[in-house]
Amino acid sequence: MRIAINSGLNDVAAAGIKAHAQTLKETSTPEEWNLLDEYSRLVSLHESDLLWTAAQGHRTLDFGELPGDEEEAATADPFAADPFAADPFATNEP
């Protein structure tokens, strides 16, 4: 995934993130591999966070779902409205 992200192949990285999340849900990890499995999960989560912050301005909400998925389009964006947009003290004068 790191190579895909660094090369600008976000669609390849997105497919890897989704597949990794699905594998984690479906497959139990043998105890001797827990450390490596957790490390790989954190790396994938980091890459997911990078994609989310670039597209939506916030980190991953649900690991395995990415911006542009149908579920994301159906939900309202809690960060869409700028709470500081109307500043009553702002002036154009120096």
C-alpha cells in the first residue's frame, strides 16, 4: 500500500485497504502473529486516514470504508458547515 500511495495509485491502495479490513473481520489471527497483524492494521489505518483527510478533512470513521463509497455519500458530512464563516467582527479595513 505504501508504494501505491507514494506512486499516486490511490485506487490500488483503496482496494488493498478494503481487502485488509475484510480479512481482519473474517479471519482470526494465530497468537504468534498478533504483533505483526496489529502492526499491519495500523499501517493500513494510517493510509486510510491519509486518504480520508485528503478527501474529507477528517480521519477514518470506519476502517474499510473510504471516501466516495455509496454509504459515505448517503450520510451527511458533519464537517460541511464552517462554524466560523460569519465573523461579525471581520472588516476589510486595515
